[in-house]
Amino acid sequence: MFEILKSDLAGRIGVLTTNHGRVSTPAYVPVLHPVRQNIPAAKFHELGFELVITNAYLARKNYGDTSRPIRDIIGFDGPVMTDSGGYQVLEYGDLDVTPEEIASFETAIDSDIAIPLDRPTGFGLPRDVALRHVKHTLKVSKRTLEDSPDNGQIWAGPIQGGEHMDLVRRSTRSLVGYGFEMLALGSPVEFMESYRYRLLAQMIMHAKRQMPPGLPLHLFGAGHPLTIPLAVALGCDTFDSASYVLYAKQGRYITEDRTRHLAEMSCFSCPCEVCSRHTPQELHALGHPDRTNNLALHNLHSIKAEVNRTREAIHEGRLWEYVFKKLRAHPKLFEAGDVLTENHQYLADGTAKFKDRAIFLFAAEDQFRPEITSYHRMVRRFTSKKRTLCIFADADIKPAYLSPQYAAARRRLESDDVQFCSYNPFLGPIPIEISDMYPAAHHVMSRQEYAPERFGQTRETFRTFFERNRFEVTYLPEDAFLDAMLEGIKTERRRMGQNPHHVPEA
């Protein structure tokens, strides 16, 4: 059902196979209203959207207990996902329909991916109330899955719990145990509307860590280019939203790093079919609904482009770099970066140990990118029988054994009992014997002053490296960062100087 083709961090390029077609992931799933849809469904197919989502509760309310395929009802020639009405439960309370009736309807209309009628937690509920919602959702979901026919339809188990992370974990584990082939994480909209991006990232990660690697995860209500790379990096494979039209109704124009009010814009930089035909002033002058429909169409282009950029970042092995680039678009979003660094060991499982391209290192958080932490684990296991250590700064020429710094150090320390290492703030010590391994010889580092107190990962690697190797004498350059890393480490220190041709002290 779900084939993973390539991964980086917890993000995956994959293929989700449904009864009515294959869906390439990561995928944005546009919301189509089953009754009032102004942009024709065929347009979504033309734009490259392989999967759409519509509301089964609203479809049943307007069309009755029909057995017409949902693709015919909304006019979309491809896989369709149906939400059961959980959003309406969140907004209005109990509905005039039972979970069994909705499940039966979703089966009758031949939905490709269906959701049981859950009771969303939302945001701000006391834990005891949230727990009741979780228990109710789990009970309904289990019964729905047990009663559903074996017809190839995919049932996605709805994860609830909101900001109560223990409930998110409990919900996820239970749904996995019931045997759902796909899970869907609920209640993120209110997190994003209140700019609680770190909380959103934590919720995704707490759910993801309870799931088997091969199980796809859907995220409800996530459709802004700012949050898409983060959600994908944390393991969301599909995500739906009606943001493209909701923003359009408010006169909001989606760009890759924010939304802008159309009335305040002077020009468009987007080359899509809408922006290439209109100026902001011309688009704003259009009457409703033409303005809304055109703006919604542009927003779809913008969201699709962001998904493609994120997918390409996975393909190139640069998802870490791309996500942190996006996080810097808003201070509250940047807070979510902590969730990536705190879970670096988990993210390493989906990240290739060796890549075709050098990695870029900018700031202290990059010491936690999985390729770097994998390297740190290797160096912490490195052993040398030599009693003298010579450290020199990381050179532009790589691997280090080809650098003039290494050649000069060998000429000055003519002994077979010397362990030579280069070093930099991100990788720590780089023993010459493994200096050609990835990423020791495959990185590009920003040359600037780094604060030693922010590089705890590097400090720990230096400490472990010296504990395992018992060097009696260490030759090192005049380097405040390196001195801070070696603080508290017992070794006789002798200076080499920054100049590689400097004669070491006797």
C-alpha cells in the first residue's frame, strides 16, 4: 500500500497505492466542498494534485444515502479521501448522525481513504475532557475498522490528544495495535492559528515515534508553505487544508514564506497563470467571486510549488538545510527547530549515512543534523595506541591528509607515535585515518567566530575521545574555541601556532 522510495530525516518520498490510483508523497491534499466548489475539480487534476479530500458528513447531508461514487459526486477523476465530519463536531458539537452511519456511507460512496467519525480534542481542553474524547475516538475507530469490508479501502485512524502528549502517544499506540494501515493526526489548526508551532512539532513527533516506519501519516489542516517542510521533515506524508480558498476569501495571497494582503501589494513575483495575467491592482479590482477564485488558484500553485521544493530537498539530501532556512521566516516558527535537534537520534534512522553532496554547516543547531551526530558516534568509538596528539584546524583542502596543514605538521613532528587530527566546531576531532569519510571530507562550513558554550555535542565528543585514548602530550594551535573544548581534559599541552610552518615548542 505504501512504498518508501527515499528518505531524509523523517521525511519520505513514497507512493501510496489506493483503489483508484497511486499518490506520490509528500502530498498536499486540497479540500473540495462536496456541494459548493467554485474551482472545477478537473482543475486540481490539471495542476497535478493526485488526491483530494471532501467531507462525507456534508455529502450525506446534501445527497442522502446515495451509492454514487464520491468521484462522480465531486467530479474528480482520481483517488478521494473523505473526512467523516470531525471538524463539524469540533465546531458545533454532536452531529445528527452515528459513527456507524457515516462509516457505512463512506464505504457506499467508494472512498479511497476514509476516516472514522472521531471526536477532535482541539486545543485548550482540560486533560480529563481530552481523555474522554480520546477514549471515544478509539472506541469508534476500533469498531469501524472491525466492521468495515475487506475491499481495499484504506481506513486512516484519527490520532487525538491535542497538547496532552501522553494522550497523543496513547492514541497512536492503540490505533497501531488495532491494525490501521494509515494514521491521521488531528487538531493542529488551532495550534497554528495561535503560532504554537513548537507545540505542533512536538505533537507530530510524539505520534510519529509510536508508529512503525512503514505506516503513512496524514496531518489534518496543514496547508501553509511555512509549515509544510517542517511537517514533512517530522514524518507527515500527506496533509490537507482548505487554506487556499479560505485565505482567498480574506484577500490573502500565499507566498513561500508568508501570506500578504492583496490590497497592500505592488507587484507579483510568481509566474503562475493568475499572476502572469494580472497585476495586484487588476486582481483586486475584480468583483467577487472572480477575485476569490483567481486568488485561490494562485494559492494552490504556491502550495504545490512548496511541496515540490520540499520533495526535491529530500531527493538531494538537503531537507535539514531547507527546513532551517524556512524556520527563519518567523521567530515563533524557529522555536520548532528545538524539536528537530532534540530528536536528532530518531531522525538519523531515516537519513542516509552517506550522500552524493557535501552538507552545508551554518550555525550551532547544525551539530545535531543526523549526518553530524552519526559522525560523532563514530569518533567517540575511535581508539589510537599513540601517546602524542597533534591537532590542526580543518583545512579547505579535503580530505585532511592532502592538506598543507597536515604535511607541515608531519614534517615538524617526525615520529610514528603521533596521532594527527584536524578539527572544526561542528565535527570536533577528525582523526587523519577517517578524514576521507562522510561528512569529514564532504562539508562546507561558514568561517566565523563560534561560541563554544553552544557546542555541547562537540565538547562531549572531545571528552570521550580523550578518555578512550589517553594522550600524554597534545600539540594544538592558539585557538580559544579549541581551548574551551579541552577545558578539564588532562593532557600536557604544547602550542603549534596557526601557521602550519611554525616550529612547535620543544
